[in-house]
Amino acid sequence: MAGILLPALSTKEEVDRAILSTRDKVLLLRFGCSSDLECMKLDDILAKLTEELSNMAVIYTVDVYAVPVYTQYFDISLIPSTIFFFNAQHIKVDWGTPDHTKFVGSFKTKQNVVDVVEVIYRGAMKGKLIVKSPLDHTDVPYYELIYKDI
């Protein structure tokens, strides 16, 4: 594991504050559970990048059980799920999957995370709210969206 622990947001108020106060940087929120193996793998990658990405991004973890209002709002049904913001705007990424609101699963490499953050940062600085993923389609987990009638 990396020697750096990622800061965690454990209340709705902390998540709100992070979203509203992060300026001119990509806010990366990893939703998951610290005891989940895939989350641990992703956290290790993210922790190793904290310093390298410090000019472009701020990274936090959010426990899906601690902040259920955001877990429900962002429809986090699979973990880990990573959501991106820039200047309090939710930035969407066209991953080539049906869901552009989040990245589901762990990134395969540190370079994948760097590439995604750079594309989001550059696009957001130009005012874009959705950007095209720089990742090869084989590096993006694909899953089926299932909608239930209520």
C-alpha cells in the first residue's frame, strides 16, 4: 500500500464543502468501502498519485454507507465508483458505456487516472461539462444498466 492515506469525507456536509470549495482543480470522489478489495486497489493507485496530480486534482474517498444521500443521488450500486467535479460542476465522461456520470470499478493503471484527470481538467477549463474518455475501451469496465419500474 502507499504510504499516504487518502482523506475521507464521512458526512454529507463534508462532501458538500469539498464540492463547493474546490476551485480550479478536478475534484475526484471515490465512492466505496475501505474494506472492499477493489476499493483498496483503487485507493492504492490514487494515493500514489496524490502528489503528482496536486496541481490539477484533489482526491477524497467517500464511504457509501456513511453518506447514503449521495450514494443514492449518484446511483452508486457498484463499488468503487469515481465521480468528478470541477468548480462545483459535475463533470461527465463519455466512457463508451451507457453511464457517463461515473467510472465504475478500479482504474487499471496510474497512467489511466492521470490521462482521465488531464482530459477532464483541460475540458473543464474550456467550460465543457462532458469530455470524451482518453482510455482504450478495454480499460473501461462495461456493465449493464438495469432500470426497475417502481
